[in-house]
Amino acid sequence: MYRILVINPGSTSTKIAVYEDEKCIFSEKVEHSTEDLDRHPELMDQLEFRRRNIIEQLERSGFKIADFSAIAARGGILPPVESGTYLVNEKMVHYLKHLSPVKHVSNLAAVIGYEFANGKIPVYITDPVSVDEMIPEARFSGIPEIERKSLSHALNIKAVCRKVALEFNKQFDELNFVVAHLGGGISVAAIRKGRIIDVNNANDEGPFSPERTGELPVGDVARLCFSGKYTKDELKRKFIGKGGLVAYLGTNDLREALKMAQNSKKADLIVEAMAYQISKEIGGMCAVLYGAVDAIVLTGGMAYSTDFVDRIRSYIYRFGPIFVLPGEFEMEALAFGALRVLRGQERFKVWGDLGE
């Protein structure tokens, strides 16, 4: 039996779990107050604070480092990498602490795990945000100075593909999928034989979401940029955080938006427009797969809404079988990635050996 500690930091909380093989035997979400976070304004200043919270939770529950076979940490913002499970090493830790171009909270996980393990047990990450398997033709933006980037909810996308593959009694790399991760940001991906060959960057492209604008008319964006009305940071907040449902309806909660839609034609139209744009993106990814789609998978928090799923289903039901796996499976996916390595079912990769 293998016992695995899973660490997954969020912006205002840290999720931890303990798995014994495939079974989760302990799970806790440690909430962090605004006051605590304000005392550590720089991302990496939070390392000791969050590590201490994890240790306290584990000790209260009777766990210690000697109990674990490995630590599975959420992958941070690395340069483009192959899909898979990576051994966390000093080079990766240094990059996440000092060189990562995006100060994202996921950068903390591998660093915390590495320091917590202290060389006694291995630490792994699986399918970080920067997994890049895009085909060459998917990278062109129309401007030579700008290349489309693969930044997605890769961990959950791969996890739900594995789950649906079981329904077909096949390995996930034998099938073609279109997966729509429907959260605060939306990733819609084409997966061909296990590889994410195209996906929208959830920050810059694709449908609008509860708090992001998705794609925008570039001419109007240029006019906004030079209008003198906004600073660069103000515009970025309009695009990410204050866009989408927040901009139209003042909420990033789909449940609230659907309540508004019951009494407001405008609100109903806005919710329908989001479903329409998601469906259009799904249709585009079906085209990328030449229509050879074994399954379309809807996942993420918004997939809990039967009403919203039915809106999307009405557009795409002819494209392929639809599977709905609401929520996210990140903790399980991290644990299972480490478990496959521990069992010898998969070889871990060493970051830095592949030209990163």
C-alpha cells in the first residue's frame, strides 16, 4: 500500500488530502483570512505560513512525514512541458521561486512539498497548467509576433478523459475527446489519442466565463487601450476578474445568474450567450478532430447546473456522446499520477532533461 500526501494551494485556501492507494482517507481545506494573506503580500512570502498550516493539520490528524510514500503537488507555471508526472528537483523549485513569469498560487505547491519532504520521500507534480501538446497549425495567431499558447486546466481535463475511457473499457489514449472545463475560467480542449492537440487559453481566448471576457474584437480592444480611460492594470482586471458574468450581471456565481434569468429576459439572454459561446468553441474543437469524436465531456463547477448543461447540450448533442462530470478532480488526479509512478505503471520525468 502507498500513502500519498496531496497539496493544492488556492488563492485563499490550501487543500490537502491523504490517499492510501486510490482511496482518500483524509481531506481538509484550510481557509486563509484576508488579514493573514495581507501580511504576506508577495507570493513566495506565503511559503512558511502555508507550510506551517499544512503541518498543523496533519499533526492534529496523526500524520507525520514518515507515514508517506510520496508527496503529490499541484504543478506551477513552468515553461511548456510534456504531459506526465515529474519529479520535483532543485532546478524546478528555483524556477518556481525566482523565474516563473506568472506569480500564480500554484507555484507554491511543489516548493512547499519539496521543503516538507526534505529529501526523505519523492515529490511529484502531474500535468501542470503549462502542458503543451498543441499541433503546429494550432499555434498561429495571425500575427508573427504573437503565438497561441497552451495554458489550460490540463490536470482535470486529462483526469476526466481517463474516467470516461473506463466507460468505453479502453485506455484514454485510444480515444478522441472534446473536454470543456467550465469554471471561473473556461478551457475547451481537443484531445486526440491522449494528447491535447488544441485548447483555448482560458485567460485570453474562447468563450466568456463567469469572470473573464474570453476573445474580444481586437480593433475595439486597441481603441480601449489608447483611449486614456484605463491604465494597463485596470484593463487587465476588466479582462480577467471583472469580465464575463461579473461585467454583465455583477456576479461570478452561475447559480445567482440563473436565478436572475428566471425574472429577467436580459439576464436569461446573457446566460444563453455564455452557453452559446461555449458550444461554438466545442464545435470548433470537434472540427479539429475531423468530427471523429468518441465523447464530449463537460466538467468543472458550472457542470453541476442541469439548466446550464441542458442549454449547451441543445447545441452540441449531434456532435457525439455527452458525459457530464461536474466539479474538479485535481486532488485525485495528483494522487493517481504519483501512484502510477510508485507502482511502476508510468515512468516519472525529470524537469530539465527535456530542454526546459
